[in-house]
Amino acid sequence: MLFHELIEPLQNLIAKHLLSLCPYLTTKMARQYVDTLFAQLIFVYYKQILYKHDMEINMSNSDISKMLEHIISFTLAGIRNYETIR
């Protein structure tokens, strides 16, 4: 339910805009980048749950923000770098 109502439309929207910003990407490549990004974001979400419930460790908002900044910048760097290596 969450996937079809929120995640899938958001993935489609990001892929669409990614294609408009990076015309050298194919639709399949754009989708792969978006899937990679979402996989990393889901990892952060579940890591927070694991720490909080199973290990009784609270991750601070700044830790989460730093992880998210790293994920976004790393993913964008990969997309930008692709054009230089193709």
C-alpha cells in the first residue's frame, strides 16, 4: 500500500526529472539510479529502527541528516560522473 501510494509515484517523478536534467541517461539507467537512492534511504530508516528497538540506541537527528546528505551527494556524484566516463 505504501509502495503504490507514495514510493512508486515519487520514484517515477524523480526518474522523470532526472531524465530531463541528464538527457544522456536512458530510462532504464535513470530508474536504476532512483532505485539505488531509495534502497539507501530505506536502509537508513531500518537502521534507525534497529538501533532504537533492538539495540536501545537512539540515533540523533544530526546523525541521520549526515547520513542522508552523504547518500544524496554520493548518488549525485555518481550520476554526474557517468557522463564523463561514457
